[in-house]
Amino acid sequence: MQRRDRDVAPRPSRPRAIRPLWVAALVAGGILSCWATFRIERRLSLPPSPPVARKVTFDVVVSDAVTGGSISGAEVGIDQETGDVDPPGPTWKGITDARGRARLAHDFDANTAIGKDGKVRGRVVFNSHPTPGLVFSYLVVVRAAAYREETIRLEAHFPRGIAYEDPSPRTIRVWLSADPARKPRSPPQGSSAETE
């Protein structure tokens, strides 16, 4: 009996069946790899997004509307029309110097596109369209003691906007009129400061 058992050749072992879980993992891995490759290729093939804003610099020159003289110490700021009954008011950004000049900078929206040469071109605009039919403009506001506050609508001052690729400062001249309510009152006629 023992010799027969020794003479019998061992049966060949059958290969183990591949588990369904491993198959599912391999398929999922392949799909994920293909999806990642597609996203990377698409991102590389798409053109870069053009910028949608640009900082614009203004040189505001403030003068007296009657004498033409420079007004120093005037406050200069940026505001925006909102249509609100009680708007927040301007953001004051600078004060004019002895020459009546103040430089201010602000970020504005821009309609731009990237050309075939890779350069950005377009226009900087000075208005916003929060809802269809409504157009709100940015404003430059100037105020000074003994003068009426003056507001400049940038949309009217630059109706076509300005070129995005032109970084040169823009000059805005503002003429302030004296405010009669703030002028010192003269004493009435016939009055005398003398005492007996």
C-alpha cells in the first residue's frame, strides 16, 4: 500500500480563480487614470483666462473755478453709483498738494482677450451692470473747505473706457466753486463795534 501511494504522481494544482474584487479594482484604476489624463490634456490645451480687472491711476488736478488757482488740502476719493437711498459714500484716497494735485489708484473691471501673440488686449470700463437696464458709473469725488463738493462721472469722462495695455496715468481736472454757505458773513450795515 505504501509503495502504491509513492508511485502515484501528484495531481497538478489548478490556478486560483481571479477574485471579482481585484477585477473591479483594476477596472476602476484604469478609468481613473484615463480621466486624470484627459483633464490634464484639456487644461494644457485651453488658453489661459484673460484678466478681468486692472489698476488705473489718475492724476486729479483741483482748481478754483473763478480764479483758476490751485486748491491744496482737497480730499479726493472714489465712489460708485448703487441706486441705494442711503449709499455708503466715497472711499477717500488722497489729499491735494500745494499744486492742487493728488494721485489715486483703483481697480476697475476690464473686458479683455488674449491675442495669438499672448498679449492681453481690451478696454477698462468705468461702469457696472448689476441688472439688465441699469448702468452704474464709478465716480471721482472732490471736496474742500469753503467749496461745493464736486463729482465726476468716469463713464462720461471716458465714454470708450481706456486701453487695457496702456498703463499711463490719466489726468482729471476738477473745478470747484465757492460755497456761499461757508463764506464768512459781513456785518450788517449801520452796525458799529465801538462802545461808549
